Amino acid sequence: MLEMQKKLSKPFYAILSLPATAMGFALSIQIAALSWLMRTKFNLDLHEIGFVWAAGPLAGIIGQPIVGLISDNVWFWGGRRRPFILIGGTLAALMLFALPNIGVISEFFGFTNIIIVAVFVALTLDLAINISFNPTRSIIADVTPDGVPRTKGYTWMQTISGSFGVLAYAIGAIFGNFFLIYFGVILVLAFSIIPMFFIKETKSLQKEQSEENVTSSTTDWNQFLKLLFAHSFSWIGVQTMFVYMIGYVEHKLNPASNDETGQILSISFLILNAVGALLPAFILEPITEKIGRVKTHLSAVAVMSLGYFGIVFFGTSAINVWILMAVCGIGWAAIVSLPFAIMSEKVNKSKMGLFMGIFNLSVVLPQLLVSLVLGTFIQNAADKNIIFIISGTTLLISSVLWIMVKDSPASVSKDIKI
């Protein structure tokens, strides 16, 4: 084990964040380019785009719990999580390469319906991301102690990952989505493989119990299920925005061309992720040490809800939308960082991979609802404000539900120095 891992130094937290960053970057590309490609290059309707997006959550429902369970109980290639990060990262890079070549692949195999190939590529890409996302998050819990160090692990993960997410959307806005995709192929490979040489896993996940960690081998199912329920409503709102915001831009902002549509979307997601990247380690983590993770999280989610409703009433121009997306970024920063830390201290640590997979159901089931149920409804709605009305309402419900989740005493620092 390297000295920086023993001391839990900042460079170690940064390196520990890179595998999750690779998967986050792949997901950012998917968010920035998939709907745009399906709409502008292959002329799919909004509900058809929803079907393509449904492939990923289906992969997650099956993939994450299975991969999590297996990774809890195997050891090969010098690690428990390492093999799945390496395999998933390589597969994700290959599917990113395939993304802009869906038409070529379809012609090569003689498919007349482009949706078939699009669904296959999206399914394989998201399966690859899911193969890796679970282990990249589980490994943070594996190598960090409970409490503040664990929170730092996940807030650093989001700050590093979010910063590269900003880079993804910046590249898309400046150089175009095709350049972004091919750049991502290289980055995903590098960030999946190189960090594995600097992170040492231990063969035993079951730590010796003491008075402070006596509950580490048990699971608080009551709190765990409440957490899943609250988190799921957040993702209904977030996924509705990601998948269908292109419809809002087309109908409410009247862009002059497909390229302008893509640019507005790229800048919107860039701003959202810029705020989401800056806040976790530098703002949210210090706040959690004073008031706890749950209060910090539900407050941030409530602010995101206000940002969504702000777009409904004031999103009459791209600039207004971008300003309000910055407000939404406060909630986004919390959603992709704090729930992992909160959840990790309510479950059996020796089964962290499995519970990460179950926790992922609070993300993929809402994604399926959004893709399979809301798509046709939004497609037929005359006023595309419905997109952000749905998002704002579900985020508000989520913030209220988080009140039922109890915080761990370890999440608040006992020795705060002002």
C-alpha cells in the first residue's frame, strides 16, 4: 500500500476518484450526445428517443446488483473491484466509439430500423458503465473509514468527476459532439486503467468491530428503504430534464438550427455540472460537518426544485435558462455525492457492492418510468413547460421525503475548527 493511501492524502482522494470520473465522463457524453444524435441525425421522435434511453436502465436493473454481489465475493487480477473497472472501462470506450457510427453499423448488419442498433449500442454502453460504476463507488467505501473520511471520498469523487463533466460539455459546445465522443474514448480508457496501479484493495471487507463501528456488519433496512424512496423522486426529475430538455429547447427557445440546439443543450449541461463539480468538496462537505449530510442534501434538492420552477416561469431565453441551470446545479451537486455517503453507513459493509447495486434501483427504475411512460405524454403535450413542471414537482417531493431519513452521528465532525 502506498503512503498516500495510508495517510488518505488529497492526491489519493483524487486518484481514487478517477475510475468514477471515467464512467461519469462516458455518461456525460451519453447525456450530451445521445438525444441530439437520435433527433438530428436519425430523425427519431421524442417518445422513440425515450425507448432508446430505456435500454440503459434495463441494463442497470440487472447489471449493478449482480456485479455488486459478485465483486463482494471474488478476488482476481489483484483486486475485488479492479477487474470490473478494467473490463467495464474498456467496453464503455468501445461503445462510445460505436455511438456516432450507429448508421454504419446498421447498414453493415442489414438492419432497416435504426432503433434496433441504437438500442443495442445504448444498452451495451450503459451496461458497461453499470459494470464499472458500482465498483468505482464501492471501492471508495472499501478503502475509507466511516464518517468524515467517507464523506470526503464521495465529495471528492463528485468534484473530480463533475469537473471532467464540465470539460465534456465544454468540448461539446466548442468543438462539437463528434469530437467530444472520440476524445472520451481515450479518456475513459486512461482513467479506468491507470488508477488501478495506485489503489490497493484488501481481501477482507469485514473490519474488526469496536464500539464505534459495531453496526458495520448490520443493515438498517427501514432507513435504507426510506433513502431509496426519497432518492428515486430526485431521479425522476433529473432524468426528465436530461432526456426531454431537447423538446423544451426546440419549442420554447426556437433555435435557428440543429447545431444551435446542440449548443444550447451543451452549455446548459456544462453550467449544471460546473456548479455540481465545485460545490461538493469545497462547499457541501464543510456544511455537512456542521449540520449533517441529510439536512444539507434535502436543502440542496429543494433549491434545485426552485430552479426548475424558475425555468417554467422565466425560461424565455437561453441566457435565462443557463442562469437557472446554475441554481439547479446546487441540487445536482448533492444528488450525485451525498446519498452514497449516507447510504454506505446504513448497510452491511461486507456487502457494499450488493447494496450499491440495490441502491442503483432508485436511479434506474425512475429512468425507466421517464423513458417508457413520460415520453409519449411529453411528446403529445402542447406546452413543453410540462418537462420542468414534472421535474420541479418530483424534486420537491424528494426533499420532503428526505426528512424521514436519519443522519449518522459520524457525519458531523466532533471537532469543528472555525
